[in-house]
Amino acid sequence: MNVTITFRNRRNRRNPFIPIEAEMITPDAFFNNKEICVGEGNRTVHLNELADVGIEGTASSVDEIEILIRGDASLVKRVGEYMTGGTITIEGSIGMHCGNFMSGGRIEILGSADGWLGREMQGGEILCHGDCGDYCASGYRGGRRGMRGGSVEVIGSVGDFACEHIAGGDVLIHGNTGDFACAEMKGGTVTILGDTSRVCANMSNGTCYVYGCAAEMIPTFEKRGTINHEGLLFHHFRGDVANRGNGDLYTARFTYLQ
Amino acid sequence: MTFILSSGRTIPQGSFVEHKLSKGYQRATSMIYIHPLDIMELGIESGDRVHVTSDIGSVVLTTEATNDIPSGCVYIALGPYANAITGGYTHGTGMPDYKDISVEIEPTDDPVQTVWDLMEMIGGVRYGK
Amino acid sequence: MESRDVPCPFCGCLCDDVFVTVENNRIIGVENCCTLGNAKFLSKKRLKHPIMRKNGKWVEVTYEEAIDETARILSDAMRPLLYGWSGTIGEAQVVGVHLAEEIGALIDSTTSVCHNPSILAIQEVGHPGCTLGQVKNRADLVVYWGCNPIEAHPRHMSRYTTYADGYFIDNTASDRTVIVVDIRRSEGAKVADEFVQVKPGGDYLVLSALRAMVRGKSDVVPESVAGVKKVQLQRVADLMMKAKFGAVFFGLGITMSRGKYKNVRNAIELVSELNRRTKFTISAMRGHFNVYGFNEVLTWMAGYPFAVDFSRGIAFYNPGETTVIDLLERREPDACLVVASDPGAHFPKSTIEHMAAIPTVQIDPCVNATTALCQVQIPVAITGIEVAGTAYRMDGVPIRMKKVLETEFPTDQEILERIVIRIREIRADG
Amino acid sequence: MAEILLKNAYVIDPISGINGELMDIALSGSRIVEEASPKAEVIDCHGFLTLPGGIDSHTHYSGTKVNFGRYMSPEDMRAGRTARRGPMHITSGYSVPTTYGNSYRYSALGYTTLVEGAMAPLEARHTHEEFKFTPLQDSFANTLFDGNWGMLRALEDNDIKHAAAIIAWTLSAVKGFAIKLTNPGGTEAWGFGKNVSCINQTIPTFDLTPADIIKGAIRANELLHLPHSVHLHCNNLGTPGNFTCTLGTFGHVPDLNDKRQSLYATHVQFHSYGGSGWGDFCSKSEPVAKMVNLRPQIVIDMGQVMFGRTTTMTADGPMEFNLYRLHHDKWSNHDIELETGSGIIPVNYRKKNLVNSIMWAIGLELALLVENPWQCMLTTDNPNGAPFVKYPEIIALLMSKRYRDAEFATIHQDTEKRVPLPAIDRELDWHEIAVMTRAGQAKALGIIDIGKGYLSPGAEGDIAIYPLRIDDIDPSADYEKVIKGFSQTEYTIKRGRVVSRRGDAIIDGENTTFWVKPKVPAAYDMQHDTAFQELFERYYSVRMSNYPVQEEYLHRNHCIETETDL
């Protein structure tokens, strides 16, 4: 089944800046033939009011559903939340919380993603071609475990607190990260091809590679010498000692705030 | 010259909190505390006015020399003047950057604006005089 | 007439020993109070009648008209924001929360721009704290980190720490050690036994280093961390470990600087670590007299201390998304009600620009910076002077604010209740 | 006055001596009456099980500590959210629900009366504020005295009357109901990061042992003729081998009151542990239950643990710190000057965990081994052992050996060697469950006189009607039906009005706060005692005049005045 959702321009809506809460846009909901409603502020509206929805073909399992999102979806939140299979392709940019809790399937974003992409993700894949906001592949407030499985790849750069509380899965960031990437890391593998700052603060476990420079290194990591990884020389740190941590941080370069 | 600006509470700012449109509040919140060496470097004297510019905007403030702040840093009371150069981005935390803002400072003869002026610049309408 | 033991409606210390003299329904004397509280008790300026902007000009209107206009604005809105709350009592805050629930609004308080990061940190690691009297009676070591009690909470030191005797502290001058950590030599730093000057944005790193030292892992710490020499860090760590009861107080110096709640989290984890060796507590220096009260009220009613979005019929909370600054910055709200705070004076420019662009109503006794951004302002009685009710001190102790003056102004609570009733009428009329 | 006539109610009312009779009950206004007028609204109960409204004699649902449990746990809040519906407000929270959440969910289970387990006097106002927003249950507040400096100093001087006078002043001031001691002496020691390890160890800052405090408080309690006895959370909660401390404590309890027990020991499951460490941790429910069976002056509650996530919260600060060191999860602590402490940590009781499995068994064993159901109340020490929404499952476990065996097969396999549970065949009957969930509580709390816990004329109109026709159910086999039936009442009636119907709250509140005021002669009125005033003046951070909870916080309330022997 192919579902095409084309968001219309919202200039004629009362306030085009109100985000759309669209947790029902998942292959699962279309597979179960649900009536798709979304939140626009304190009103609930039918998705048809905001987008043209085209459905072609049928599906015998959720994995046979492909959703294509076109038009401006940069304020559309929670797309793909709890999805278990199928694919979602977003032609432009997508709003916050895309792929929260997803456990299977694939999301591809050709533009950029706002904050909390893949929050508390359990499985499946996310590929974002543009940049990503804060809290990419992170956890929820008060939660002790963030992303637990699956993979996230961001071709651009990500904001602050990327992979906060990560406990499993793989994350690959081609660009730079903001401050406090991999804070409270508990497991999983994160690879940052660009620069980062205050990386792996308070980590207790897991592995992080930084191909660029780790600025303002947390001063409580133990230096363990250098290693060769994919033909490059990396400094190996263990920590965070302040947190009785046993995580591994490999970075090509680093600086301290002295 | 580039400085790191932080804002915070001060006694004068606090005691005029109930009188936000008074001269006293204006004075208390448009004062920028700066190290004497930096004052010399800028070629001005304590009490002279400066243009303080961040990525967000620019505002005129009155300098006050003090040794309590390290050279290279400046400090201002919380208030409308600080806000004129503070951005609304919160890094996904809800809290804007009221501290550690990178600013450019240069001497000026321009006057310090009133709180009403600042409010009108962003689309407000003053009440009374 | 004289009133004893009046709680001061200024800061989160809620000093409840103020002596107020009233003559002809005016306060003519205030004793025991600090400069900040005095100014509030003796303040005379206020807005005398509701005002509304019509055709770009301010005009005086009746309470009825102002309330009707407010109710229309709110009932019409798709993403209304109810903001402020810290300068009023719990009884009014409760009505505000019910209002938010009923109209599917966003509700947030000044917490969002002061100790929001402290709450986020507490939600990650908890909060080893205590009431202020516990510090007064027991603490032989007090640490002020990124806060400035002399300027923001002027009686904190004399009531609870540096200058206060306590049950186990016979002589505060000799029995208590005071450490101040800040980026600048604040007034508090000048009276401290040890002043630690940190480079801006360096608090997190210094806290990590201290945690490692308390764990006995000094060897990993470099010679200098964020401008602080390792020898001084070791000295501070030793003082902390030697203390019988240590109390850390922290303020906006760490909540507002880079990293925000991660700084606070690290401070809390340092304190938790120290508890393995001795007794330590940590407390936030809360600002408005009842900022903590709003957190308490919203928590027991909706489950979260601030930044709640009721738009989908349940309570949703995610600071960074449902917090006032982010909402305004993204231009989401289409109406705003401000109660008992002054965002016009405290918010970044771009955010109040949006407030000025949408229908905004303020409930406040005084003309303030926010007045300029409003369509309507409804003046009310002054809480804690003309209105009695509940406030929560920075340590969670609830205190009943007193009424020392008679007034003809309605209270926040009354105005809010009338708005709720009017909204119901408008909705019933369809 | 509104009248209701309940027809065809199948009533079990242990206090009135009714054990399964089909009858009508008439209500007029807030009370049960002999008969209703023809105008009365008739509710046909279709032979459904009809009990006095449930009473939870030990639960944490209101006040500073509970609210901090919510405040620090957004992950718990999002786990139990419901939308606004009819007169029902939104609710959040699973293990520590919002006030409305507590109230609606308790009401759905048929509970009409709750006792807050631990109110710190200094923060009493907060507890009362939350009572107001718990609209469908009456509230009582156990008031913490374990580290009260005034009382400790009086006990140091062996001046019981003076201690009683301080208790009397404080209870009246903070609108409390009973004396609660939480880890007596231990919370004071925690002020400097220490604890006490047995009841005979002198505490660091006063020349007293926990045993002195407990014995003194019991005597003071009876001097004041308080409705309830001393309500004790024993020392050494949660430590292996603590049963000796529990037995030692019980051994000190005199029998001073012919209407009720002289000591109510709470969440005894957490105090019935054997072993010298976690390695040989085991159940000691048998000696503890045996002691209770021998001593009618003691009533206990279970403090049952059920598997899953919850939040632990207690005034026992040092115990929570020890838990934190075990779990290394988030930890909150809140010491209260001159009075007590508190701590909070989230926990997850897991079937795969041997210690947790043993804890689960111990609670059930206590309820089954204590012969007299009037001496053992059904609780989880909500939310410490489990959220109260688990009560129906606990009832079913107590009523069905088969259910217990089925559950036992799913827990840690080594449990069998450490607990006597598999060998216990007893299955409680409906009457015993009624005792353990309402009648026994009313008696233990001493509130039968004010109309609680029974259904005869004169009683408060608090009634729970469960969709259970008990003659058609064999609880031993049909335990699923028992769980379902107790999970949602057909009707919950509070003060003579239907407040909850099939799980939905339908009106907004009929609650009352009950508090005590011992009548004290002038010589023992602490209000004018200079030494007591000085304690405030010099050491408290609030003024004495601002300390009492004002009348404004008691919307509808009932003051229980007592004659004293001072």
C-alpha cells in the first residue's frame, strides 16, 4: 500500500505556527484502517483538513505500507511514533519527535528534523539527510534510558544533548554535534565524524568515536593511550570516573578548558 | 572588543522590581559592570556609555568599573536591557542563554533608552507618559 | 495597628518575622525586613482601574468589560498560554490550573526561566535536601555555588547560614566554614572563607573534578580545571569530606549557564557522593516568594511542576517544547494571559515581540514592562499584603501569607474565577 | 435531605455482626438511617456484595513527600494519564498519581477513608491542601514525632506528661490525627548522616534509645486518650535479620487500652526479614506472626509487595539512602528541622530477583499466619510495596491457594527454600477480607465511634457495592472474578451520595478532614510554655505563631476532642 500525504500550505489557517500533533501517521494506523485525526492546538481535526491523502493498493502486513509525506511538514510532530514496520519517507523537513518509540521499519527524511528525533527508539532505522535539532536519539525527561535499539544516521549536524541517556543501538552523525553529546551514555555505539563538545559527560558505559575534535573534554576521564581505528589514530579515554563509569571514548583530537 | 556577558540579580534591580518604569530601575538594569583594565582598553572612563552588541541585537548601556569581575567578562542586572541582546533559543531546555553570551562592546555617545522605548521597539504601546 | 510575624512576599526565603506598622490603612513602618522586602511593603504606585487598548490607545474600562474581553480572547484561542503565577498564592494558582485544563491551554510559570534546569536535574537524579532550619542548626560547611545571597536573598545568610547560630553551632563565626563558587567576586565571595573563581561556563567541569576527588580519584584530574587550580580543588574537596554537615546552595549562575540542567545534575551528584562519607544537602535558591508554590500546585493537580500542555485533554510535559520561551520563540500561542509576573522585563526580545503581536492580558497590581505588550490589564489586590493565602518557601515549607491592609481591589483568585464563569457562559451560548 | 434506599444488598458488616445477609439499607443525608421515606431514590443492588466503604489505614497520598515523588518522576506521571471526562479532572501518574488520580482510583475500588501515613508537622499545611483536592475520601493524618526535639527532651527527662503535652499541642496545631513514629531516633541520627541499628542503642544527639521513645510515646498516647494508638514504623526497615528488632519492639508494648490495640505496627513485611545479609536473606514471618498472635495489644498491617515499578517514600531518610546505594538510581531526601526526615527512590520489584520474591511472600504469610484478621490490615504501604490499585490482586491471593501457587511458580526458583508460603493452606473468606479492608481499620483507628466502618443506623453513609454475587463464586478457583469484582465498584457511596459508578467519579466531592484536639489543662498548655516557645524562637526557621495550620485549610472537618489524664 502506498500512502501519500501532502500537507497543504497553512497560510489560510488561523495560526500557521501552531504545530500539528500527528502521532497517528504511522504505517500501523493505516494498516489498521484507522480514521486519521491530528491535533491542531486544542482542536482535533481530520488529517484531510490539513493534507491531501492518497492511498493506493492494499497491504497484507504493516511492512507493505509505504508512506510518503510531501509539502511542509516541519511543524508536524510525532510522525512514526510507536511504528513497528513499514516505511515513511519525508520529502522535506519534519517536526519534533519523529520516530519516538519506534520498534521497526524505516524513516527517511530528505530534509532536516527538529528535536527529539528517534527519542526512546527501540528498533528500526532512521536516516536524516539534513541536520537534526536538539536531543537526537535521546530519552525522556526523568528517564534513565534513552534510545535502546535500532539505528539513526544523520548526514548533517545535530544540536545539543544528542544521544542523551542512550542505552543501546547505533548512531552515526556525519557532521558536528552541539554540547553534551552522549551525556549519561549507558550503552550502544555513537560515531561522530565531526567535532563535538563536552562529549560523554557522566557516561557509565557504551562506546563513542569522535573523528574530529572533542572540545572541553570532561576532566574526569582516564587516559588509556592511543589506538588505531579504521586507519586513524585515536586517543582512548575511559570514564566517566566521577560516575564510576566504564565507557570508552575514542577521539582523534581533544582540548580541555583549563 | 569581544567580551563574555552574564546577567543576574542585583540589589538595586531587585528593589526597583515593583517600579519597572522608574528611573531607578532603568539605571539599575542598564548598568554594565566591567573590569577597569577593560575600561582603559576601550579608551573610556567608568560611567561612559557603550554599545553592546550580540548576535541578537544591540543596546546602549552605562559602564561601571569593578575589580570584582575578571577582565574579559562583563555583568549586567536581569532586565529589559539584558533581554535586548538575549536570544530566545533554549537548546531544547526551556531556558534561554542569559549567561555566557559573546558580545562586542564599543564606546558610544548614544543615550540609554527608557524601558518604554525598548517595549515600543518590539511592538508595545506605552501606558501613561 | 501593628502586625507581627508577617511573611515577606518578596523572595523565596519567605522570612516570616517581619513587623509591620499600619496607620490609616497604610504601611508606615517595616522592621526586620531586607531592602528588597521593604521596597515591596512600602510600594505605593499601582494601577487604579482596568485598562484596555482600543484603536491603539489605552482607555479605562470596567472590571466587567475587561473580564468579558479576556474570556472572549481565551475561549476563542486555539493555543492559549497562561503564564506567570509565581507572585500569587496557591489558592489563585489552583484556579489557573483548572482554567488551563478547561480550555486546553498551555500553562507555565517563571520557573521556566529560573530554576527549570534544577527541576530537570532533580527529575534525573533526585534531590538530597532539607529544610532551612536543618542547615541553621547543623551545617558546619556552607557552599554558595553560582548564587549571590547578599543581592538576591539578602537575609539568607543571617537567618540560616553565615551569621546564624544554631543548636549544634554555638558560634557561627568559628563553627561554620563558607565557600563561594562564582565567575565573579560577588559580595558573598568577599565574606567567604574560600572563594573559587570559575571561568564562565566551567562549573560542570569543576563539579566533575570534585566528584572524582571525593571518590579518591584525584589522579585523573588535570592540574587546572576551568581556571581553578587542582590544589584549590583538592582543598575544597577535603573541606567537604571533613564537614559533619555540609549544605550546598546554588542559583542562576549554574542553571542559566551553558549546559543548564547538566550543571545542576552534576552538583546534585556531588552531594549524593558526599553522603557516602558524611552528611550533605543541596538546595536551590528560588526567586519569587511563591515560585515553588506553583510547582507544588501544578504537580499535585497535573503531575508536573511547570510547562504543561493541556491541549490534547491530558497533561503533556516536555521542557524545551512546552516551555514559555520556546513557545513564544516559535510563535505558537495565539493568546496569552499573564498573571503575577513581568515577562516584558525578563524575556528575550524576540519572545516578547510575539506577546505584543497576539492578544495578551495581564492580571497585575502595577503598571510594568508587560503592560506595554498587553491589550488588557486588570489590576488586583497585592498578594501577601492585601490578600492572605498559601506560599511555599524555597525549601518546600508552606507558609500562610497575611493580609495587613484592607483593599477594594479584587484578588487574583476572584478575577480568575470570574473569567472561568464568563468563559463557560460564552461557550454555553455557542 | 437527599435519601437513598439500597435494595437487595448482600451485606457483610463485621462490626454489626452481619455476615452475608440480603437486606435493604436506607440513607438520609450523610448517614445510614432505620428507614427511608417513599421519596428516596431506590438503587437495586441485585444481590451484589455490599461492604462499608474501604478504609486504608496506612497510605502515602498527600503532602510534601508524596508530591516530591510526583515532581521528580515525569516518567511515572506519563505512565498513568487520563483525560478530563465529565466532572472528572485530568489525572497523571501510576505509582504516585495526582490527587485527583488517587481519589478517583481509590473510589473505584470502594475506598472512602484514607489515613496519610506520615505528615511532618512543619509541612502539615501542604498535606491539608492536598486533602482538599482528594475529593472523594475522608482524610486523617498520622503526624510524625520520631525526632521531635520537644518530645525527645521531655522523654530524656522521663517526663511523660510533658511529652504528652507537646504531642497534644502539636496535633491540635497541625490538625493531625495520631502519633506516628518512623524509625524513632534514626531520623534524628540521620541529621548527621547516621542511623540507629537496634532499639537499645542510644541515639547520637539525645540520651535516649529507640525503645525509650516508643515506650514513652505509647504511654503519652494513652494519657491523651487518642482514638488511635501509636502508629509505628519500626527501626531497621528493610535490613536482613531485622525481625529480631521487630520482636524486641513488640515485646516492649504494654496492653493499655481495652477498646483497641496499644501499638499499630505498619508495613511489617519490611520488618520480618531473617538472614545475616542479602546472601542468606529469608522470611521470618512465622516468629513475627506468632508474636502478634500472642499479643492482642498489637495490630499490624501487611505492607505487601507486588511486582512491577513503584516509588518508595518514607520519613525514614537513612533507609532510603541505603536503598539508593543498592540501586544507584535517583534519590531524594528531605530532612525536616527538629522533627523528622524523609526519602524517596523509585524501585522495580522483579520476579526474577530473589530478595523481591521473598518480600512478596512475606507479606502474604503475615496475613495468613496472623490468626485474627482484626490484627492484620491489608495494605501495600502505598506506594512503597505497590500502588494501591493492586489491592484486588492481593485480596485474591489471600483468598486462593491455587492463585498463590500459580504465582509462586513464576517467581525466583530459590524462594521456596527461604519462605514458608508454599506450606500455608489457609484461604481467607469474604468476611475476613471485609475485616482486613474496613472493619478492622475502623477499630484499629478508633473511629467506629464517629460512624466509620459499619453499616448500621447512625453510621456514616460510606458504602461500597461490588459487582460480585459471592454465593456464585468459589474464590479459591475463580480468583480472576474476585480480582475483577474488587477492581471496580458498581457504586461507591460517600456521605450518602453516589460518588463513583463503575469506575467513573460522578460528583466532585464529599470529603471531610478528621483531626484530634486533646483537652489539656492550663498547666500543660504548651502555647504558654517559655521553654517550648524558646525552642521555636531559637531553632525553628518559622515563627511559632505561623506554625499552626489555620482554619482556612480545613474546609469540612471534624474535630475529635479527647479528655486527657494530664
